Amino acid sequence: MKTVLIADDELAIRKLYECELRDEGYEVVTAASAQEAIDATRKQIVDLVIMDIRMPGMDGIEAMNRILEENNELPIVINSAYSAYRDSFMSWPADAYLIKSADLSELKDTVHRILDGKPSGIGVERESVV
Amino acid sequence: MPGSRETPEPALLARIGADLGVGIIVSDAAGVVTWMDELASSWFGGEFARGRPVRAGLERLASRSRFVSLPPAIVSEVSESPPGRLFCLRREGGDEFYVRHLVFPLGRGSGEASELVHYFIDETREKRLQETLVDHLQQLTSMKEIIDTLYDSVSSQEVIYLILVAVTSQMGFGFNRAFLLEACGDQLRGTFGIGPSSTEDAHRIWSRLAELNLPSLRAIYEDMAGAKAPPDPQTQEIASRILFDPSDASASLRGVIDSNRPALVDLSVEQAPADRLLRDLLGADLVAVVPLWVRGTLAGVLIADNFVTRQPISEKSLSLLKTFSNYAAIALERSQLYDELRQSVAKLQEANSTLKAHQRKLLRAEKLSAIGELAARVSHEIRNPLVAIGGLARSLLRDNGLGTEARDKVAIIVDQVSRLEKFLRETLDFVKPEFEATTVLDVRDEANACAQAFRAGAEERGIALEMELGDDPLPCPVDRDVLHRALANILRNAFEAAGPGGRVRVSTEHRGFTAEIRVADSGPGISPEAETRIFEPFFTTKPEGTGLGLAIAQQAIRGLGGQIVFENGPSDRTAPQASDPLGSIFTIKLPLDESAIRSPRGRRPVPTTGIRRP
């Protein structure tokens, strides 16, 4: 089973993503800060990281760069409430840059594509809701 | 020999004459000479004069071999000024001899003078002194006029012309030609020359000036400045070709320049390169060389000659030139300082208006960035809870155990959250940055163009500029003006930090997703306290700095989606390069155009998942 690391300082978001991704059939670990995320990738095997940008202390961009320095094959999806960094080259090493949305279908699609090489089957639901 | 005739007090008169150094003649009441002392005898010829009128003695005096024999001009009465009368006698060779004639009657009690005593006093020395004094007074007066005129002038061009006019005009020192050589570094460079270039030219110029009869040096200058063409184009042409290093001059020429003592130099004596150059250009051997020193620094050299009239240059005119040169040098320096001052004022005014423009831009940029910052915060603070609410509502919706009524309510929550999210997307996410990357340019070319714009100024100040542009093209989506603004500020900072004798190295590099422009200087780096503040607006370590350069640069580069990284000194280096100077390094990192992205990690942005290039 593939393991997804969720790094976000908001408990509600971690909770939501954890439930949703478990439902999608992934093992989920969470980190409440950038440093915790780095530590988590050192402690256990992680197949993909979903990284928030604005967190207290170190931000997600720097955490991503540090993680990539140690493991440059690890896929990282930036998932932020900010749109500002999306246009910045600083986020370019990421495999994807998503803007947080209550509709998780784009996030799920991205995770499926990166980890399983195919989109998930939830596209229908997304269309029916939006 | 004393007179043979008996005189009332011959012995006394002879003693008076000897003591006072005056010639004494005694005559009868009709003026016929009856006795004369030794000095008078030596002047008038004792044997000849005796028994003749005194007047004839004077004529005799004039006609003697040591005087030019001429009728009235020889014995000309100079003045009636009491006491007595002053005669001027011209000797052979034009030498003048002044003699004062005083007559006293010798009474014999009856009231009617029976005899006359004539005193002849040689006043040539006094007269000479007086003439010299008058001469000096005239020189002082004209020197004062020249100097006053010089000091009234402020532009250096005007001062230079006035100096040359003073040297060449009859009102000044009357040389035929004059050249001003200004000191430029180690060299002397001819800047101006006036005076006729041939006899015909001289005739034309001098008769014109005589006709105009201009009343002052300033009037001559104004006449000259009013003309459209340079006053003496050929002489000016000669001046512009003079350029030599004083160390290439003969010992005598160099000696004059170094000693600050004007002197005549014969350019044909010693075969030194500078002497030969001057001789060939001026077409003259003998020139007056007047060094102009101000406070221990050679400001220039004045060269004057009598190229047309070939008149010898007198010691007197040299010594006058010496006095003049001191004032001329000061006037020259003063005018140069004034010119510099004027330039500085203009620069300050320009800097001031640039500063104001920058302040306005900064203010605008700050406002924009404040709006952007606010938008981002609002977006962040609202979006996170919305994601949680909406996401959890959606997950509830998928719960099959939910009743129809509850499902409808949850669907409303999902719907409302979507509406809010849509609002956020459509408004706050589209607050535009100040700058827009509009064209894809190879930043190597831009870095090169900017650096070359600084090259001339840098070389002038002795700062070496090294360029090392990599082989890889570095296409980046940028706004050229914005990139140039940033580069110019970084480069200016580097050149100021490097200072005279320092060096600045500009290099470019292709690094994965980014293009890097490194600007390294050999300056002292920045203190640790200052280091964290260098990008702050209005923070500066330089007395004349605005503190805006680096702030503007950073803002510009951020606007292009890049960043500026500062490394302070060698210990700070993340990617040290042996050829970098040891001062500060500013690295501008810009996102490369997609076509040029090479990732050593094999990573690329996933094109379909929201990564959008600027």
C-alpha cells in the first residue's frame, strides 16, 4: 500500500485529507509543520508528499527543497491556499501545484496519477457537485 | 680745474660742489662763464666754456663726442618745475642724461646781482628711479586689470581664453602666440592656442584689432567669443595636436616645468621627443615656458613665443609672466572648481529627481504589494476553513446512511462553499503583480548590455570589469526594462563597493530551472549588522546613497518571479568560484523559459496539474 504524507498546520485540513485519502486506499501519515514533514520522510518510507506552503516556522517550499536534497525522486504536490507562489519558479521542483479546494477531486486525481499512473474514478462525482 | 678768475668764495664753492656732487659755474650778470669747478669742467670743457654764455656751454655739452650732436632735441628742456630747470641730454646709443640747472644771484650789497652761481645737478638716477616707478605702477595697474578680469570670469573656457588674450595682447604681455597645455594624468595636452599663424595673418588680425581699438581685455575676449569660428583656427589646430609626457622632455624643459619658474627654452638644443614634437608643431626654437602650479599640483603649462615678429623675449616680460602665472593658475583652478561644482549641482539635481521618481514608484509598488499581501492573507484565512467545511460536507454527502432531508441540507452547504470558493478564485487570486513577464530574452545578452553600459565609467575610475557569460542560452520570460532596472542597480552597487583599483565580475549560469546572473565585487563586503537590511528601502551604508537601489532591484526581480540572493564574503559562498573577487556577490535567479529547463534530477513540472509558468 502506498503511503502519502500530508503536511499542513491546520488540523481540520489534515483530518479531511486523511479521511479522503484513506478512502482512496492509501496509507496516510500527517505532519503539522515543515520540520515534522522532513522528519517523517527520514523516519519512514513515504511515496508522496502533499505539502502546504504557509506554515509556522519553515515554509513548505523550503521543506520541499530539503526533502528533495535527500531524496530527489520523491513526488511532492504543493497544495496551498495561496495562489501567489504558483507563478513563482521557486515552486517548480514540485510535481504539481494545487490550490486548496473543498472539491478534492483534483487532488485525488493528481495523487492517483503520480502513484498509480492513472486517474481515480471520482471525476463523475466532481462534475455532479460543482 | 678751478677757474682762473677770482671769485668771491672759490674755495667754498669748490668744496660745496665736491661734497654735493654738483657741477658749479659762476658767471657774470649777463651769463658769461667766469669760473667753473672740476665736475662742471668735465661736463662742459673748462677751456671752451670760459668766457662764453652758460647756454653755449650747454650746447657744447650736447655736441661733445659722447652726446649725439643734434640741435634742439639734444638739449631739451624737460621741465620748468622748480627749483630751476631740468634738461634732458641724449647720449649716443640713446642713453639719456638728466641735469637740473639752478641759478642763484650773488649780491654785493647794492641789490643788483653782479654775479650768478649756476648749480648743475645730475638727476639721471632719480629720473630713472622715477621712470621705473611709473613703469612698475603701469605694470601693476595692467596686471590688476588682467587679474580682475580673470577673477570676474567663472567658466573655465572663458578663463583660459582670457589668459591667452592677456599673454598675446598689447594690453597684456604682447607675445605673438600663446598655447595652453592642461595636465591630464601624466600628460600635458594642448587645449587652446591663439595668435596668428603667419605674417599675413598677423597683419590682418593686428590691424583689425587696432581698428577696433578695444578698450579692455574683456572686450577683446568678447569680440573673440562672439565670432562663430575659433579665433585662430590654425593655431588652435596646432594646440590640439600637442600631447606629451613631461618625462619625455629635455632636462631644461622639464626643469622649467618642475621648478615653477618661467624661462626661455631653446627647443633645438636637446633632442628629446617632447622638445622635438613642440618644435615641429610650433615651428619655433625659442619659447617662453610658464608652468602653472596650484598648491603643489601642475595644472598646466603656458607656452608663448614671438613666432611672427621674431622679437627677442626679455627678462622683464618673463618676470611679469611669472607674476601673472601665479594668478592665472589660481584663476584656472578656481574656474575648474566652479565647473565641477556646477556639474555636481546638476548631478545632484538629477539624483534628486531620480530619487523622487523612485520614491513614487516604490510607494506605488508598496501599495500594490500591500494589496497583494492582503488578498493573499484573506484568501488563505478564508480558504482553509472553507476547504475543511466543504470537504467534510462532501464526504458526508457520500455517506449512504444519510437521510434525504439531511443530504439536501449538506448539498446546500457544499453548494454555498463552492460559491465562496468561486468568489475567491475570481477575485483575490487575480490580483496582478506589478510587473509582467512579457518577452522571452536571453538574459546573457541583457547582463552583457547592462554591464557594458558601465564599462566606460568603470575604466575611468580604474575598476576592472570582467565578463564570463556561459555557453548555454538562458531564455527567460522577462520585462526588459524591469530586468535592466534591477541589473543596473546591482551593478552600480558593485562598482561603488569595488572602488578605484577594484574589480567586478559578471557571470551567468544555467542551473536546472533557473538562470543565474552573478555580480561579484572586490569590495569590503557588508557588516553583519547591515547584512540583513540591505534590501530594505532607504537602508544605505554610503553617505551619498539613497538606499533604494537594492530594494528596487529586489522588487523588480520578485516581480519577474525570481529572487536575489546575497552572499557576503568568501565564507558565505554556497558555490564558490575561484575567479570571483572576494567582496559581496549578488546572484539574480530567474525562472528559465520552459524550452531551456533541464533538471539534473530529471524533474519537470507536471504540465497538466496547475503549474503555470509566469
